[in-house]
Amino acid sequence: MERTYVMVKPDGVQRGLVGEVISRIEKRGLKISALRMNVMSEDAAKEHYKEHVERPFFASLIEYVVSGPSVSMVVEGKDAVPIMRTINGATNPVEALPGTIRGDFAIETGRNVVHASDSVESAEREIGIHFNGSEVCGYSRIDETWLYE
Ligand code: IDP
Ligand code: MG
């Protein structure tokens, strides 16, 4: 099983899309093993996006992601990392296919509603920034025997 870090960004919270995002994750069959709403600290945001520190959009990205409450999740399942990236759609919503979150609900890259880790290594790093081990619940979904062969 893989784990990934998923965030409904502040625009997604303000636009009432938390339930929509969670619903897509749950219906796909992925397991939510941690869930929290908070205003991300600037330190956590800078650590989270540190690969982009040299990019021209870094300051506005940090400002955006700490601008209001966001919802953080740990999402688990077989191939959870690539499946969540596919659920979210392309970074630039112009290129995101209909049926993806960004393809259905976003217009601009700088307001693209959701985040999901881009690799297993990034996922473990990001989960470590945003959650304590004790906040992550280990349990089985009752439908797992019907999700996995
Ligand atoms: P990802 O979120 O699909 O992994 P990244 O390239 O890692 O995409 O970029 C992280 C986030 O930074 C994007 O989701 C978006 O919010 C923001 N971002 C990336 N490129 C731009 C840009 O050119 N302008 C404004 N914001 C950007
Ligand atoms: Mg990324």
C-alpha cells in the first residue's frame, strides 16, 4: 500500500469543495487515514513547497496556501500516489481533463484547488511535515475485499 498527502487548498475550502474532493477520494476506493482542517503555518508551507523556492511564483504561492483554512489528508491505497495525481488533474487547469478536480473546478494554476504528492518519497516527506504519527489511523475499509483482487 502507498500513502500520499492531499490538501484541499484555501480556495477549495472557500468555494465549498471540501465535500466534493473527499467524496471523489472515498468513492474511488482510497482510504482516508488522517484528516484535519487548519491554517497552515508559513514555516510548514515553505517547507512543503521548498522545491519551488527559486521560482518567481514562490512568494505568492506561500501567501495563497496560508491565506485561510485548508484541509489536509493522508490517503492510502494501492498506487495511491499516481491515482491521486490523476484524480486532481494537470497542474495547469487549462490542461486538466474534464472529470478531474482541476478540470471540473479550476481555471488558473495559482488557484488550482488541490494538492497531491508527486512521488512516494515526497508523500512521506509531506506527511511528516503536516501530521504526527499519532494522527494517522490504521484501519481497514470494510469493502477492501471488493476493491482488491
Ligand atoms: P502540483 O501542485 O501539480 O504538484 P507544482 O509544479 O509542484 O504542481 O506546483 C505547486 C503549486 O504551485 C501548484 O499546484 C500551483 O498552486 C503553484 N504554481 C505552480 N506553477 C505556478 C505558476 O506558474 N503560477 C502560479 N502558481 C503556480
Ligand atoms: Mg508538486
